[in-house]
Amino acid sequence: CIRDIFFFQAEDGIRDAQESRGLGDVYKRQVSTQSTWGIKSNSMSITVSLPDDYGLILVIAAVIGIECLFTGFACVGRARAKYFTQEFLEKHFGEAHKKAIGSKIEKGGYPDMGSGLYADKLSYEGWYELNNAQRAHYNFVEQVGIVIPALLIAGLEYTQYSIVAGIIYIIGRLAYAIGYVKFGPKGRLVGALLVDVALLPVLIFSVMSGYNFYIRHRSK
């Protein structure tokens, strides 16, 4: 079980780790520009040094999460507002909804995800546009839980490469969403290429970073 937790920061290098009087204690040293934190247990202690530019990794990870959220509103929300209007839903499902649920049906078409009962009443053009928007967002959702942790891990040792890859990923995601919504599946290809070019190295670097960390602390 964990016995002690210590945290300290060095501005010019790390000499030694000191146990803190609490999680808020920050120790300054005068010998590399790295932040170090660690956990000390009954059997071992582990410290992790954060590179100078690791803050940029954190910013990029946060931007990716925000971009994923924004894609849902900008792509899917826009398509829902356009096709699942109050008038459309009242016309096709108002009476049935009132009878089954006991309340007035609401605009937006929830919980239909683009291929359900409500979407069945759309024109082919409406169905196509709505589902293109859904796929642009779903593909992002499918990856966001992979790319953010991988980026955070890869950035521990391959910081500059991870920063570049993260920026390319953000640009690729934007191109993917715009292309998919505007031109359909064929329009996503440029964005998909940028996303894959960025994601693959991050995944490889995350494995290498984790493995190197394991080997270093395994040998201690």
C-alpha cells in the first residue's frame, strides 16, 4: 500500500527527492529544468521527470478533447436542428409520442441516432446528410479515448515529436469533419490521412515510452 507521497520541482536539475509535509509542498533546486513527481511505497519509490515542453502536450490533449466536443455540436447538432424540427416530429410522431409518453414531442429527434424510427421518415438527402455528420463525430469519439492517453505517455520521452503529431492530429480532425459533412465519405480522405499520419507515431512512441520507463525502474 502507498505510505508516502512526495512532490518536488527543480529548475536546474534534480539532486535528491525529499518527502514533503503535504501534497502542496514544492521544492526548488538549482541544478535542469524539469518537474518531478513520485510515489513512495513500502517496497519502492518511482519518480517521473517531465520535459520542459510537456505543458504543450497537456494543452494539445485538452484542445483535442474540446475539438471532439465542438465537432458534435457543429456537425451533428446542426444537422439535427435542420431536419428534426418541431414541425417534422409533430407531423409524423406527435400523436404517437403523446399517447405513449404522455408529453409533447421535442425537437432534435433524440434518442434517434440517425438510423432509427424518426430518421426513417426523412428524405434520402436528409438521411444522408445527418448520417455523414454522425459518422464525422463518431469516428472522433472512437479515437479520442485512445489518442489523448497515448499522447500524454508518448510526450514523456518523445516530447517534440508528440507536439508535432498532436498539432497534425488537430488539423486532420478538422479537415475530416468538414470534408465528411460537405462532401460525404469521399471528402474525409485528406483528413483521414492526416489523422493516421499523426496517430500511428503517437501510438508507437507511447509504447516505447512506457517500455523504457518500465526497464529503467525494473533495473533499480
